[in-house]
Amino acid sequence: MPSNDTDEQDATRREYVKYGGAVVGAGILAGCAGTDSQSTTESTPAETATGTGTAVTASPTETASTAAAMDPVGEVSFETAPESWVGGFGFTADVLTALGHADGVAGMLGPSYWFQGFYDRIGVSAPSPDEVTKVTSEDWSILAEELYELDPDVVGVDPNVFLYYGLSTEELGRLTDEVAPFFGNASRRTRVEGWPDWPDGAYDYYDIPSFIRRYGRAFGETERAAALVDTYEPALADITSRAPTGSDRPTVGLLNGRYNPQNRDGFVVYDPASEIDRTYGKKQYRDLNVRDAFAGVYDGQSSVTVGYEALLEHDPDVIVFHLGVSHRDLGGENYVQPTVDLLYDNSVTSQVTAVEEDALYVGGTPYQGPIVNLFQTEMTAKQLYPDEFGAWPGFSAGESYPDIPADERLFDRERLAAIVAGDR
């Protein structure tokens, strides 16, 4: 974080952009150029913040052998529950952290995508993404030799991601036979046209509870998984049942804070809805009935690039920076602040209602498992509907997530922490 942001008294109006009074610059993450995305606008920089609580210790496995099934790989059996794993871009990591297996991480396709900025609020720590081996090259080629060296018990990634990144089916087969079985499913968003669909064609999408149960079976944590689902689902149902649905809801522009007309020929605007309800990348916006200021402009794509005049024409009441939790401090550089400055300084965009009202908020990462999704749903609910859910307090300098008073929290942090720690 820049040193001139350490004194909140000196922060300017735009530095507090109502990320809700948040000083821009503490913790960040994004999507990825080359994952199961229809566009390359969701690039994911590094997030290095870690929790400050007690390290997670996996509980004893419930059985000597485990078996679980997941499309597209089908049923996978283990003689003993896996202890080490390779993940993708943060989603599997969050699920396994919730199941008490964060310390088993051996490597990831993109460890910098593993956003941990919420973990300290429930006293959970995990290995720093900086210390996790990256098993892809700078151009997103699979580094098979790294996988052989790591020798994990399971690869928690959809094998079609490996094929999408250029691995052959023969190489995929060798990794399965000589390293570890694959156990993952690309459900972050609708799979891109031309997706490999190995081995038998199109396959199902899963929601977050389905992933919890399946990884719970694979890792011998069926009881903990059941307790987690029994906590997660009612908490989400309670929040989403209270979300307003009327025409008086604010209109929202879901922008990528990193990209603007000075570096990408326009503002990148995302469709907050999902064609397939089970996808989890923008789940909180769908669940909270976001009223999209740009509805009807996407032409079947997940995002569109617009100019200054178009942003004013659609005039969102609120602007949320998708991927913002990670873009605020990406590799030591604040990627959101230049877009914020531009919105305030430009003669056209300064007239946008969200800018005039300082209604600019940091948004979440799309790589969200149960822990991250609970926090991000709470965050978005307070940002968009303060009359119903209470005001969003914003981030203070140095914080990854504000310390919301106990009587204003939207889910039970203590129960979630207990489950992660093994108290089922």
C-alpha cells in the first residue's frame, strides 16, 4: 500500500471511494487470461495477504479409503484420503480451506488468484500464495515437470482446463497414471465455445454445496462437509430472501477497475447475471437481484467495452469494481485507483450518478468457495441495500475486510470458524 495512504485523515474523497470509505490499496485479485472465460478481461494479479489466525489442521480421515464422483472424470477412489493437492485459481483452495485442508496445498495453476483477505476475520490462516508452487508458465502452459516433482495425491482441477491450456490427451493420461487423479469441474462461468469437453462431451455444472460434498467425500470429511453445507445454505438463503426486488433498487455498473480507456480502449463492463445458475463466479450479484444498468448490451457475451459517453448514457447509480478485492494491491501496485481517478477527473464520467454520489465500491473475486462467497455476499448486500442490511463501513487502511460489529453481521462467523477448525 502506498505510504501516503497510511493516514486516513489525509485521504482524499476519491481515495475513500465508497468502497465505502475504503482507502484503495489493501489486498487484490482478479480473473485470468486464459481460463474458462469468454474474454481475456478477467486477468488475475497476485494477492499476498494471509490470515492472522491459527493455522488450519486437517482432522483425521473418517475412513481408510475414500471414493467420490465428479464430472467429467467420474468416480475417483483413494486408498487413503488425500493429504496433498494441486488446485487451480483459488476456488478449490477455498473449498478445501473450509474443509480443514489448506495446509495440503502442493501447487496451483495460479496461486496468486487465491484471495485470503477474508480468512483473518474467522481466525483462519493458510499458506501464503507467494509460497505455493505455480504449475503454469507465464504464457499459461502447463509445467508437467512441476507436477511430477510435487507428486500430489490429487489434482483438484478440471482436466479440460489442462487441455484448454494446450496439453494433449496423451499427456493428460500420463499425468493421471503417473502423478495423481484429476478431481475438478470448471463451473466458475459458462464454458467458452470450443471447450474440450473431454472425455464424453458436454457435462454438468455444480454449485458450491455440490463441490463441498464431493470434496468432503474425496478427503474423508463427509461430516465436516455436511456441517459446512448446513451452515452455508441457510445463511445464504436468509440474506438473499431479504434482497429487494422492486424497481426502486439502484442500477449497477459492474466494471473491471483495472481496465479503462487509457489502457484498454474503454471501460470493461460485466454482465452480473449468469446464463447457468450453478456458476459461482458472479454468484453474489445474481443472488442479490442486481439491477444491471447495462442490461441488453452484451449480445451473448459476458462483458462489453464501452466509452465515456456510453457510461454516462447508461448512468449507473452504483459502480462496483469486479475483482476489486485483489486489484487494490496487485503486486504492490494499485490498479483500481487510476480508474477511480479517471472517473472523477473526466468531464463526462464525472457526471455519472455513481461518481457524483461517491457510490463506487470494491467488488469481489470470482474464485469464491464457501468462505469467500459468504463474505462477498455480505459485502455486496451492504453496499447495494444499506436500508435492509446495514451500511457498508468500508475498508480502513491496512485491512483486508472491515471489522463489522457483531450485531450487524449477516452470517455466523463463529460457527464457520468452528467447522473449519474441525468442530462439526
